[in-house]
Amino acid sequence: MAYGPHTPADRRRMLTALGMQSADELFADIPPALRSTPLRLDPPEPEQLLMGRLAHMAGRNRVDLASFLGAGAYRHFSPPLVDQILLRGEWYTAYTPYQPEVSQGTLQSIYEYESLMAELTGLDIVSASHYDGAAATAEAALMTCRATGRRRVLVSRAVHPHYRAVVRTYVDGAGLDLEDIPLVADGPLAGTTDLAALDRLLADADHPTAGVILAQPSFYGLLEPMAEAGSRAHAAGALFVAVVEPVSLAVLAPPGAYGADIAAGEGQALGIPAQYGGPYLGILACTEPLVRQIPGRLVGMTTDVDGKRAYVMTLQAREQHIRREKAASNICTNQTLLALAASVWLASLGPHGLRDVAAHGASRAAELEAALAAIGIERVHPGAYLNEFAIRVPNAAAVHHTLLARGVLAGLVIEDAVPDEPSVADALLVCTTEVTTSDDIAAFARELEAVLA
């Protein structure tokens, strides 16, 4: 039927029938502070002037900084091939592939993505269409509760604080319990998950644990004892969730190798440029026994009636996405464009290229650590890391602000992200990747030394 907007006369007639003077009376039960406010747009202006004003605003963006920012979003070189394929119309405008007979290309792209992620994580099943790493981690937490019938999830304080916040939102909304696993305070394992504390939490027979969540590498860049944590979780009847950074899996053991039941992570590093908050790509994988608990889209390869290769969504009906009582999740979107970007990026690099990306990032991090140590700046935590670590800097927030004016983005002020962790009150989280240059590192050390002096 045609769309017919209500005229002012229509609105007056409806309000009269309801015995009301204005539409605001319809929302009287909503507190005024929570109601939407009228749009207050700038007056119209000529397109030429508007384009000039927007260009001036865009010119305020800094693209000349020596950047050491990571903390969950990472800069990597992406060959032009990735963007060229994404810009093709059949991908750029594709919608959810409910009808396989007209969506074979989209379905195949999801199948290829899921196959690559399964190989990377070492797990049996990968689903698509998750918003970002935080949402995927929250879905993993809910999966552990559905699979075990338990209502309590343990998450390490070394997991990204934004991820933990999203998990708490999901868990609280489902009426479940979430508890933090503390970190080791000092010694050679400082900053990593405290396994003794994990044992004590798991031993609480009155509150059996559904899942244990650790990150590898952690938010602080440290390598965690994943195999030991996983074995402790399994001994208590809980599932083990690994939050992973996908590029690191080229050189670190995959979740499947140390017994993780579920892996979650952020796929932004796989050829998706760092932007103002997205769009990003949530990775979610699991072992085969959990296949009916995993939300998102699963695509399988089969044959049609003529024996030709065909792709279909499997173990799901459309009802899973439109009927709340049948749904494994509240998600109902299509992240295929981002999944395709990850697939093309991985395929263009190949396994050896991906290993080089991870290894070069780690090599640059060692170079950065040495350069900072030469000016008296030491790491906060002594443990092993890959390409990201925390450094102790007096008055970190002010120093960080000053360095911006000197052309250096000195990572993340950790206190901004974790205000309730005194051990990192004066610390910066710095990161390197294969695009970090020796000149960038020299500039960071030189400018930091000058600022501290």
C-alpha cells in the first residue's frame, strides 16, 4: 500500500478522539528528561558554501601523527585490492541472504569468511553478522549460560574494559551474574589474570560457573596463561572463552589448541581501517557441540538438484531473526561487507604474509621498548607481550596531551579507560604494528624525553 503521511487535520481529528490537546500528552508517562527533543538544525545554505565548511572541518583531522595507539583498534596496511572489491555494487548494496537462489555470491562470501576464521581460530564453527568484538564477547557469555544451564560468568579484569561493560549490560539484562577475576598485583606475573583467585571463585559450590572469559593478548598487551585457565574452568564444569586479536593468531597458539570452547574477538584489524567507532566486525567461533547455541548466520556448502555447488544458511530459519521466542540473540543484521573485507585481506596476504605482519609488529614493539628504556621509561608489567605494552609516565594524561601538539599520539591514557585500577594510574598503553617506522619510534622517544625534561 502507498505511504500516506498524516496531515495536520488528521492529527487534530485523532487527538480530539483521544481527548487530548497535543501529541506530547501521549507520552506523559515518560519522564521529560528522557523524551526526544525537537531537531534544531542549522538553516539551509548553498551547497557550495556547505561543502567548503565541511572541508574546513575535515581539515582538522590529524593524519600526520606518529601513532602508537592500539587498545583494541589497530592500524595495518591494506592493499587497494580490498577496497576495490568492496566498492562493487553487488557487495556494497547486498542485504541479508534469506533467499539462497538469488544470494549465492553473498552466501559464498560468508562461507569463505567463516572457513578462514575457523582455520585461524582452530575451532569447528564460525558465525557471521556480529557487530563488534564487545558484542561477540557478550554473546559468548550468554552461550555459556545456555549451554550449561548455569547463571554465573567470570571475566578477567585484563579483558578490555569496554568489552566487560558490554558483557555486563547483556548479563544484567538477562538476569545473570557477572564477577571479575582479579589480576596478579606484583611479581613476574603482575597484570595477568590471577589463577589462584580464579580457583577460589570456581570453588564456590553455591554459585556454579557457566563460563570463564580471558583475553589473549590481554588489554594490557600481556600474554595470558590460557591453557591453565581453560583447564581450571573445565575441571569446574564451566566453558572457557578466549577473547582473541586475530592477527596475533598467526604467531600465537589458536584457541582450539589450548582447549577453548568459544573464541570471540574484533575483526577490525583484518583490513578494516581504524575509524571513529566503526563499522567493525565481531568474530565468534565455537566447538561443534555448541553449534546450536551460537547466534548469527551459519553458511554451509551443498549441492542443488542438478548436482551443482550451492551455498545456504544452515541450522537456522528466518524465524530465528524475527521471532523473539525462537531467537538465540537479539542481533538481526548483515555484516557481510566487513566480513568480505577481512576475507579479501587475509587471502591477499596468505598465511606467510599474515605471519610477517604479526612478527613485524612484535619486532617494532621490541625496538620501541629499547628506545624508551634508553630515556628511562620502563614497562609497567614485566611479563611477555606481543606488540603492545604499558609504560610508566609521570602525569601521563598531561604528557599525552603535550605530545599530541608535538606530533606524537602516545597511545592511550590507561586511567581514562580503567579509572578504578590504581596500578596503572600513571601509565600509557602503547602499540606498534608493521606500519610503525623506526622514525616514528625515534620521534616518540625524542619528544617524550624533551617533555619530561
